[in-house]
Amino acid sequence: MISTAIRVARVGSAAELAAAVLMLAGFPAIMVAALIPSVPAFAAATAVTYLADHYLHRQGSYLINRLSKVRAGLSIRFLIRQLLLILLLARLDLSNNLIFYGATACFIAFYGLQAPHGALVTLIRNRRRLPVATRNVDLASRIRIPDAPRFGLLNRSAEKMLHLDLAAVVGILVAAQLDSATPGFIGIGVTIGLGTLYVVALMPYVRGKKVPPNADKVLAKVDEWLRDYQPETVLYFSGSKDSAYQVNMWLETMEQLDSKPLILLRERVILQNLAPTTVPVICVPGGVHLMNMDLSSVRVALYAANVGKNIHLLRVPTMKHVFIGHGDSDKLASVNPFSKAYDEVWVAGRAGRDRYAIADVGVRDEDIVEVGRPQLAPIQDWQGVPDGRMPTVLYAPTWEGWDGDPGNTSLMLAGENIVKKLLKADPPVRVLYKPHPFTGTVLAKAGAAHEKVTALIEKAAAERAADPRLQADTAAVAAAKAELARIEARLTALVGNGGTEKGDEAEATRDGVVDVARYEEIARLRGEWNDAYWRSFPVWEHRVITGSEPRLYDCFNVSDAMVSDISSVVSDFIASGKPYAVTDSAGLGVEEFKRQNTAVRAATILSNKASELGGLLDAVRDPAGDPLAEDRVELRQYLLGPDEPTSIEQFNTAVANLAIKAEARNVGQESRAAASAAEATTKA
């Protein structure tokens, strides 16, 4: 029942739900206390609303956003409390008392301070919002960007300013209870004094050397940097916060390019969620700013997603444009007709080429280049289940998709059946569950299915932990947890909190040149973290794994088999050579399902009842008797290309070849322009 209420209210936890209920019930309670009148009851109800409101803000609750939409925002809630306090004074027959007039004047003056405070905060933020934000771009030597205001001044500024009324509210309540105006005027003085000081503290940041340069000057200096750096290959990306993984998967590849790389982003939220990299990054939210940017040295532009904002770079004829995508699968998104807008489409292997030919969406075969999947290098080949270790099966369903087709994911129709059969397997297996990060964002039913699967696994994990037949090496687990804590502490010290307490985006742009030594240490520590994570719990413990760490490929490496859906996850897992199963959620039938989806030709095909899971588990337990082993070897090469040359070598070759084509085109254009000019001069 509580979980249902949490889902309906769209809150994150039972504590958040309780805070929401207390806050919403608190305001009627304040009104009743004012009408009775009762100072203690009023004080208690007011304290509850303050605390609950503050907690919900700290949690970023969806309810807070909804209240703002229905004109019950933060300022209104504070105003209601203050008006009800005036009502309390009137009901206590204090309407002719000095404290009544003092309270009225205080709250009027207090709200008078909100206007300059809000104006100053807005002005400071707007002026410090540069037209671009960068990482690994040396702007500090070219332009003066002043330090950001102290973190406490701008962070949650409206909430902080409004909470200054606490001194006045407490003082007035004490005055009403003691029938003495002195405490009230002390509180009023503190509130008005602190509010005035807050406004005064903001004023230096709107004038003089504390104001950043204007947009034109910043853009000019970015162009100056571009002319000096001369980028040759650009990775372009636009998308929502949740799609950041699509660009993050290409960062390591960009670092390994033989040509000079640059990453161009269009949304600030993507920059905030970008993984660490040594590649220069420029975030340009404005389309006009991007189109005016000096990218004359760029010869190859890579696109990881088909989005509308791609047009702002696609219009540039001096570079060749390539769709590289963010995964290779048999989904319709992998053969999007928009792909024909690019000069070339790069796919992993022969399967990608054939996929476009079958789809017949206008992408010419000569414009398709097979480059492998550079990201798959960390995936380890399977050597079988080590003696004495319980096999591990990964369940990694994809999400419901934008169209909500139930055939997109196994989670809604087959998720429970799959997990129940894995949990009841005999001999037993360990289950890892790693859902797609978008799960439940379109369909509530998918989110509910995820919760059910999570509950099943957590319950089974608790039962297994209590099973006396399964003994954990407590000393080894404790040592791994201690190592994990040490690594996390060091990572926190190195990575910090993203600069949120040290400055703002403008300051991060100024100081955002990566420390290579620290970057390499972080990369090493993340590898150590992953190793320690898997040792920090018994090898038979079921796990639900969400979030970015451990990564999907890390889950591949500790698993002996996988159950998934039609997505790039399946194509990537094939690189491991391990047995896998794919769910025919749409009920196409085995032959038709294999005909439509190349990646499942070497898979165990599951119905929604998951009754075929035994075949997958048999292949894990007895690799020598696996009837699909040879099929997986052939399919791996068909989907992902040959092992030699390496994928990154193939990728670099493709970049170099396309850069030559772009340069040839540009030279041809210049020659034709020169010939036309010469002809015009001759005629003149």
C-alpha cells in the first residue's frame, strides 16, 4: 500500500511521502491553531511545515514542482504562514498591541526585500551564464573570468532568504505567549537585519571586476582558441540528461584518435553529466553561436544520435558528416531514414550494412563503412565457469521505448517469469539485474514491473544470506569493503563534487583544464573500485545494480550468461562469446524472430513464460555440449567485424580516409572558385 502511494504521489521514498503528508496537513493545522487560538499548537504545526518543506526541497521532490504549478509555491507557503501568524495575534486580542503592528510592518518590509534580492540573484546568474561552457580549453590565459560568488549566496537563494523569517516568527510567538513585545521586536530586528545584509552581500557581484566579460568577447576568445588548436575531428551531441551515456561511450574512442579531437555539446545538462575526459569539450547551447563558430579546420564530424539540432552542424559543407550511433542493434532506430542525411554511416560489422540494405531507407551501400565497436575492448572472452563457483546470469532488459510497444522490453510481460525461474534454478545460479536507465520513464507499467523484479531479487538475496549451507568468507568480504571505502574516499578527494561548492559553470569553464596525472589516477582507481566491488559481497549473492557503476561491461565480465531484449546490449554481449537468451516479447515465433533480428541467431529464444531458460543454463553448465557455441563465433564476426585489425585501428583509418575526401572536396571548390574568378577577370 505504501509503495502504491509512493508511486501515485511520485515521491522517492516512504520518508519523502511522510514529509509530503505532514506538510500538506500542517497548513490546515496552523489555521485551526490560529483560530482556536493556541500559541503552542500554532508553533508545533508551523515547525512541522518548516521541516517538511525543507526536507522536500533538499530531496528535489516532484511534489514541490507540482505545488509551484498550482500557485502554491515556496513564497506563497511562507506568506500563508505569516498571514496566519497575524491572524493568531488578532485572535489573541493583540490587534492593538505594538507587536501586532511590528509583525505586520516586519512582513511587509521582509517581502519588500525579496524584490531586490531576487533581481540581484537573477542578474548575477545571467551575467555569469557564458554563451559557451568548456572543459580542457585554456580560456584562463585569454580572458578574465572572475571567481563565482560564495556558494552559500546563490545556492537555493530564494529558500534561504525566505527562511530568514524564522527569527521574526519565533520572536513573535514568544512575545504572544509571554505577553511581552520585547522578544518579538528582537526577532523582527534579526529578520530584517539579516535580509538586508543578504541583499548587500550580493551587490558587489553586479559591478566592476566581479562581472564576467560579455558574450561577444567570450565567443571571440573561443574562436581564437579554435584557430590555435585546429581541431580535425568533432564528436557532436545533443540530448537530454538521461542520454548522456550515449556520448560518454565515445569518450575513450575520441581520446585514441590519431587526429585532433573536439567534443561539441548543445545542452549544459549534458556537460554536467559528461564523464571525465582529456578531450577538449565546448558546450554551445545557442544555434546561432554554433553556426558562427570557427570550425574551418574540422574535416570529420561524428554524430552519436539522430536529433533535430544536428542540422546546425550538418549545414557546414567543409566537413564530412558521419552517423556513428550509440549502439548496434536490430531496433528500428538503427536504420533511421534520417541517416541518409550524413555523408557516411559507420556500422560495427557486415550485419549493419545488411540491415540498411533490407530496410531500404535511402542509405547507399557505398556510404556504409564497417569500423567495429571500439567500446567493446574491455569485454573479456569467456573461459567457462571456474570450478567451485556458482554460475552468474545477468538479466539486462531494455526499456519500453518512446512508443510504449510492449514488444520492446521483456520486463513487463516476461520479467517476473524470467527472474523467478532463475531464482529457482537447480543447480542454483546467482542473478544480477541491471535495468536500462530509462526504464519506467514512458510507461508506469514498466516502472511497476521493475519494482516487482527488484523485490523478488532482494527477497531471494535475503533468504540466501540466511541459508546456513552458503558460507561467505567474511574476512575477505570485510577486507574488500574496507578497500572499497578507501578507494571511494580517494575518488571523492580527486573528483570532488563536480565543483558545485567551489564555483559555478563560468568558473569551471575557466579552470576546467584536466590534470592528466589526476585523470590517470582516477581511471586506475575506478578499475580498482570495480574489482573491490565484486569482492565486497559473496559470489553467490543476488544483486540489483542500478546507476552508472558498476558499468554494464563490468557486469558482462563477471557473468557467465545473459538474458536481454533486442538492443545494442545483445550485440555487445556477443563479443564475450558467452551463452545468451533473448525474449520474444512480441510473440513472433522463433523462426520469424530470428529472421527479423540478426543478433538472436545464436541465442536461446524465450517466450514470455520463459520456459526455455533451461537450455541457456545447460549451456553454461556444460560448454562442451552447447549447440550454439559455433553459431556465436560466426555471429560475433558478422555483427562486430574481424578481430584484426583492432576496432580502434579500423576507426582511425575510416576517419583518415574521410578527412581526405573532405579535403579533396574543399580543394576542388577552391580551384573552381579561382578558375571562375580568373575567367571573370579575363572577360573584364
